Amino acid sequence: MPGHDHASLPGAPILLERRFELADETATDAFGARFAHAFESQRTQESGQNGLHVQLFGDLGAGKTSLVRAALRALGHAGRVRSPTYTLVEPYTVATASGELQLYHFDLYRFSDPAEWADAGFREYFAQGAVCLVEWPQRAGGLLGVPDLVFHLEPGPYGEGRVLTAYAYSASGKACLERC
């Protein structure tokens, strides 16, 4: 993505980088399910204490919301999963083996200034052990801090499918990515 080098967040070394070729929507859904199960497995191991901060990069239509939808379905959410383009955040609560999980799906596309992030009061969501999945995180400037994971989605070779490049910046992000 122009203007953002995923491999070099300030002060944050990449602990693990993996690339996934997602041939079609079924492959994207399968990765979303693997991600959900990897996170839930890690959460169970850690007694449900830790959340996860994931930033999703990609152009419009790259599959960011589709990936979130697949992860939510794999965690047992049966309701509608909307893109939070207009609401900015969609909250979800799912019952999992390790207890109730709060998940917040953010879309910052409509932000024109990073100050809007601070003014919106979203920082508290990140401090409560929830899963926070953020589309268009670059719109908040550096105010989001260093994520556990970055998922970068782009069109696959010859315009077929997608390529997801994942970067882990924390031990929990690395452990999750290793399970994907």
C-alpha cells in the first residue's frame, strides 16, 4: 500500500512473516476459520486473558471484511456481519470454549484525520482483552500503536484470488500466526 511499509512499523521488529495464496472465496473463508481457531486455541492456552489487535490493509474490495466475516462464523457467530464503513465499529460477542469473547470490527476508511481516532474514544476497546480487527488502520496515523498482527491483502497473480501477507509483531501474534 503506498505510504505504508508493513515490514517496518516504527520500533517494532517483525517476529514472523507468512504468505498465503488464497485462490478464491472458499480459500479466504478457510483462512479466516484457521485464524479464528488459532486465536481461540491460543486464548484457551492463556486462560482467556489476552486480546488481539489485528490491522487489515488492502484496497477497496480486497477481502478485508470477507476475512473478518469468515473468522466470526468460525467462532460461532450466526448473525449478520456488516462492514462498519458507516458505523465505524461493529461489536460482537461470541461464546467460545474459553469463555465469552468480545470482538470489535473497525473500519476507519471515512477518517480524514488521525485526530478522529482519538476523538471517537475507541482506545478503551483495545484495553479490555478483546479482539480488535481494524480495516484502514493507516487513517489513524500512529495512534493505534503496534498491532499483534498485520494482514495485507492484495490481488493474486494474474488477477486470480488474493495473496495475504501476514506479519506478527508480538509474541501472541506470532503464536497465532504459527497456528494458521
